[in-house]
Amino acid sequence: MMVHMSADTDTIICESFHDYICTSNATMLSFYRIPTLTDTGRIQIILDSLLAKRIPFDHHFDFRDSHELYCTELVVKVTRAIGCDVFKDVGSKRYVYPDDLLHVKGLKFLYTINNI
């Protein structure tokens, strides 16, 4: 299952990778591992809480406000909420771009699925 912020539904959603691939306009998916991230139970609790609150998509892409979230903001906020500091230097500006996350030291590339 995949939890992500959806601009199409204007909220946080949980769906299978199959459903995501079939309904999104994505052309590729890349997977990375955060080396210090091991507390999957706490991640599940946080994500379940955000899903229950139906956190809205942040169309203003404002990292300073957590009442609404966008894709990369969700990743950073959840990892910080469990005490993982891998993204400690991310977020010093108003926006956090996907490339800001990809260049974090220690992030391990796993694989890419192209032409989905």
C-alpha cells in the first residue's frame, strides 16, 4: 500500500501501487530507502492519524504550514515525527522539491519503474 498526497482528490490517500499506476499520470516511479528509518510501527500510527484527519493537499506548497501537506512535505514531516533526522537540513526555505530529498546524504536508491 502507498500513502501519498493527491492533488486529484485534494487529500491524503492510501491505495495500492496498482491503483496508483492505473489512475495517475505518472510515467515512472523510483524507490529509495532511508537508512536510519526502522520504526515502521510509529510510521503506521502517524499515517493512520493523517488519513483519519483527511489532511488536505497543499496547493500553495507552503512547507511552513502543516495544516495542509504536499507530496515531499508529507515525507519530511512523517520522518521528523518519528525522530528520524535524515532530512534535518531540508525545509529551510518555503518549498521542498523532490530533488531536495534525492540529494540527502545516505538516501539509498533501490530501483525505478519506467513507462508505467
